[in-house]
Amino acid sequence: MKVIHIISHTDLDGVTAAAVAWHRYFNNGYLIKVSLTGYGDVDNLVLECLKKKENFVVLDLFCQRTQTVDMLDKEFEFPSEPVFFDHHKTTEERFPNRPWAKVDTSMCAAKVYFKWLSERDFLKGKKKEDLAGLVEIANDRDLWIGKIPESRLWQAYITMCGPYSLFARLAADPSPKLARWEHEGTTQFVKMQEERFKRALEEISGADKDLMFVKPNILEFGDVSDFCGLVLDKMENPPLLVAVANRRPQGDWSVSLRSRNALAGRIVGLLKDGRKVRGGGHADAAALYFPPNYSEELIKDSLQSAIKAVKEQEQSAGPTLGDLLKGIKD
């Protein structure tokens, strides 16, 4: 019995990558298992695959524990192709040159995977054309290129219906063109989303100059990227870091971080320990996962302390963080 376990992220990039994998393996002799998840669970899912000797592919995610990576390096007999396809800067920095991982920070993970498959002619015909268009939409969204307006509507689809619903749609029909009712529904949702953003800004208007900390239950799942883009790009005096906290059903905390000057990635590097606090992502778009016993105030204090540490590092190195930010803007 051949089972392939597709493990991917829950955002548009991750769902698109999972759909590409589905169409690669569907009707190709495999039973397909799909897990859409985050950094907090990826290690356990990979270890489960290793224990069961189950075929797997991990997309838009990477292991957080060095012990898991060591096990993969030493004990796992890999097939001739990579089993991890990622694009996050933290992956490239912490675990470079793994033969079992394909990492390219110049494009989204779905595009990394699609490009690798296309170069080997694993996808053909109309399905390949549809997936190519879908991958470009995910790439536009995940890298904040902003040239494809519909990419925000596709992200709204996930916010409205959840990642598994969108995955089911793309497994059944990978067309990158939204149906009339899909376009109407997601467009209406974006208008309502703008109202939520307005209320959120009113509730957190007292944020300090370095950190805007958004408490749970203010924004909905999937609002984070658009809201943080609004704060960082359109506010007259934006904070250095925006953090959106949400308590997950299992009790732990998911904290999404956004910045514009590589601060988010540095904060993750300072705070994650691979045991209690996990995380990963890009230089300016990352996430941390805190244990259930952490309070909102403790999380906020941890972020403020990390920002302070980064600023002190910059000062001791010569130019201040403010000088660097000014240089980038100029």
C-alpha cells in the first residue's frame, strides 16, 4: 500500500502547494493523506511519518527541533527527490544544504515545488496551466508583490471557509479563475474586513512606538497579513513590529509577527528555543508559538524585551536601528 502524506501550511501559499501535490499524486497509485498545519505541529507529523515509514512531502514548513533534523540527517533513507520544499529565510539560515530539502527564498513555497515538478515534467496539459496560474497568485500574495488584485480575494476565501475548504475546491478544480459566486462572496468579505480593521485600530490606538500588540478576538483568522500591511505601509508613524496573538484550540498561543526591516525574523531567532517556544518564517513575516501557561502580558513583555535586545545589538555594532531604518527608507 502506497500512502503519501502531504504536510503543508494553512495560508494561501501552503494550501496552493498542497493542491499542487494533490494533483501530482492523484490517480498515480497513491492513497493521499493531507495535513494543513503550522510550525507548532510539523515536527510531530514528520516523526509520525518516520515511525510509520510513510511517504511524505512537507511544503511551506520546516522542522523546528534540531533533534528532528538530526534524525532526518542520520537515520532516514530518502528517495531520490527532496521531501521538503520551503522558501523561508529562517530555514535557509539554520539548516542550509540539506540534500532532502529544496529551499529558495526568491519565490513562495508553492512556486518552489511547482518549478521543481515542472522541470521534471511531472505535470502536463491543462492541469499544469491551471496550477501555473494559481501558483502565480499565491506568489503575488505571499511575497506582497501586489500585482494580482485577485490574490487578496483568494486569501479571503481561506478566511471565510478555512484552509481545508479551499483545498477541497482546488483539488476538485485547480482553475485560478474565481467563479462568479466566489468572486462576489470574497469581494463582499473584503469590504467587511476593512470595517474590522478600522475597529481594531481604534481599540489598539494606544500602542507604543515599537510594538503594536493585537489581543485575541479582535481580528479573524486570515486577517493578519492585510491588517499588518495596512498598519506598516499606510500609518503615518507605524510601529517597528505588529504582533497578532490568538489562543489556539489546543490551548497554546499563535503569535503572527510583521515588520518592514527584518525585525520579525530577528525576534523569532531570539525568542524561540525549540522546546517551549517555537517559530519560523521570513525576515518580515514570521510566527511564534508559546505554551498554554503564557499569559498575554508575558508574551507582550517577551516581545518588548526582544525588540529592546535587537536595538541594543544595533547600537553596540555602531549605527542604531533608527539609522538603519532611515537608510532603508531613503
